[in-house]
Amino acid sequence: MQLSIFPGNAARRSAPWLRELLAGAAGTLAFTLALVLPLYAAPPSNPARSASHPVPGLNGERAMVFARSAASFGPRPSGSPAIEGLRRFILRELRGNGIPVEEQRFTARTPAGDVPMVNLIARIPGNSGQRILLTGHYDTKRIQGIQFVGANDGGSSTALLLELATVLSKRKGATGSGPEIWIVFFDGEEAVGDWSETDSLYGSRHLASQMEREGRLRSIRALINLDMIGDRDLNLVLEYNSTAALRNLAVEVAAAQGHPDLFDRHLSAIEDDHIPFAKLNVPVLNLIDFSYGPRHAWWHSEADTIDKLSPASFGIVGNLVLEIVDRLSR
């Protein structure tokens, strides 16, 4: 993913690491536009949180086990033996719960040449003619010279999608009422080289393009993308590129569940796996914590390890997603 900010009040961003990056120029983030839109008068706070009002069945501890399993495969860049091992693990977990899964194989043209990639699409039946897509990536960025296991960046989305698939498949049971739920594990979210429109988001671009060709985009009630949501110091971005109605719904639900300070108080634009669908007018919501460690130092580093994550964070985000799905299904 990539953070984009718009010209304006950049110095009023709540995260100190971001103010320093903006003042100090270059770094690993590419800041393409810049505008920060204040939504509230009070400064954001981030007290310690625990999962409250849990939806029956959602288990943050189980999601942590999934995250630990994902990280145990080590660095998992697209096309590697490690991501193939993780893919087999995901398939075994889903199919073991009786959830059908499609392996969507394609070849991505990258700066490093052609790379085989595989999206995994688990389907939970529905009868309304609509679909809700819950998405996230399961690859990690290839970073030379370090052991980047991506416990949060790649691992947490994988883990929570597995937990959500387990819970939703049991909740819907044999009735199959409401929208069909797709749980989508995207390959190739990470850029092979430097982030660009053509070197990033390979899996989501592929699926969005295919669904457009097949005339299936109109059936999507909403796409909810998850990324870096396991951070033990959880603070979600109020994401500019998300559909306003879904963004407002997420803030409302979080407050109702006892987490009024879960989201930032200013908008920030993130380029992530929701973008290819947003460009095609699909309603989207991106849930991401993009302030990871002091001055965001744990992102794309060897410090992105399982000890930085928390079962409570998985519980908070998982329950948020389940309630949003429930409301969209009515």
C-alpha cells in the first residue's frame, strides 16, 4: 500500500512520524498529492482498547494463531515457494471448514519479469443476487538484505480473513440468505520495485478487470479491504479513497461498539487493493492502520513480527466488519 496526502494542512496530521517525514523529504513512502481534511475539532486519542460487544464466534486469539502461522513461512513474495506454502495452508483451513475456494491463477508482468500469481476466492452462499467482498493481501514485499516476515503487513489480513470466513460460514449455515460473501486473498499487492500504477495491486487489478469484463461489478454491494489491522496499538486511517457512506458507517459502528476513537480524525488517502474497484465505481471501504511503530518504523522492516500484534485488535476489527456486513445485508 502507499500513503498519498494532498496539498494543504499536512502539518496538522496527528501522527508525529508523518510530520517528520513531510518535513524531511524523501523516505520509503511516496507522497504524491497532499491534503489533510480536518473532520473534528478535538485531537485524536488512542487509549488501550479491548474487544467489546463481540459477535458470537469471532475469536481474536484464533486469528493470532493464523497470523503466527502465516509469519512462520517467512518472507512470502509473489511467486516464491514460501507463498505457495502459505497458499496450501489457507486452502486447507478453508476447505476443512467446508468453504469452497477458487484458485484464480494469472501471470503478472512486473519489472522483474513475468511472475505467476494466484488470488484465492472463498465463497459463502447467498440468495439476494448481491455480493459483499471481504478482501486483503497475503503476499509480502521482497526486500533485499532483511528477513521481512510481514506479521502485520500481509499476515494480519490473511489471519482475519480466515477467521471471518470461519465465522461467516457458520453463521449463514445452510440458509444461504442475504448477499453472497466472497473472502478474497489477493496476491501481488506489493510492488516488485518502486510503487506505481503498473507495479502494485496485481491481484486486485486482475479480479476487478475480470469482473468488469463479465458484467459482475454491479452485483457488488460493497468491498471491504483489510490491511495491517493487527497492530497492538490500533488506530485506523479515516481513508479518503473509501466511499463516504461506508466510511461513515464504519465510524458509526465503531462508536456503537465502544470504540469512538478507533479512527483518525483527519482523512488520509491510501492506495491499496480497494483502488481498482473504486475506479470502477464499486462502493469500497479500506480498513488499515498506517501508523505502525514509532514514526512508522516497523513498516517494511524486520521489526514487523508477531509480538507487535494483539488478539484484541483482531477482535475489534473483526467485530466491526461483521456488524457492517450485517447492516449491509438487511
